[in-house]
Amino acid sequence: MRVLVPTAVIAEATTGDHRRDANVNRELKRTTLVGLNEPIARAAAALRHAHRKVAAGTIDAIVVATADAVPGTRVLTGDPIDLGLLATVRGRTRVIALSQID
């Protein structure tokens, strides 16, 4: 299985202190990082706009927009409600709660 991580997630998941970020950095080395380009940024904006009443976060929208760009992608998350709402806009990405994984 290939694990993709949008680079914007690094800003949310790390502190900038290499000692505190050691575990996250170790896991990031095992992934493929995906940069934010204009089409994904615009798709994320559209997702946020579609769900502005539920206060969709920018990083969450980038995660779903990135996943939407890769057919068959599944997003594993501890925040399935917010990401799930965003994923319903295009219906391309399946969101799976980490609690559902054994």
C-alpha cells in the first residue's frame, strides 16, 4: 500500500522541534509527500466553500482534495466527521476512522 501525505499536513502535525517531532518524522520517511499545487489548492477551496457552515478546516480540505486527485484513495483519520463531510462533495474518496482499524 502506498501512503500519500500532503505536505501541508506537516505544518499541522509537527512542532518544528526535531526532538518532539521524531516519531512523526520517522513515519513521514515511509510515505510519499505530495506538494500543494494550484489545482489541488483550488479544489480544496471549493470543498471548504461547499461546507463552510461546518467550519471545514483548510488542512482537512487539502487532505481530501489531494485524495480526490488519486482514484481509489482512502483517508485514514482520527477526525472522520469533518473529513467525511468534505469527501461527500465529490464522492471520490472514502474516509475511514482509525478506530475502525484493528
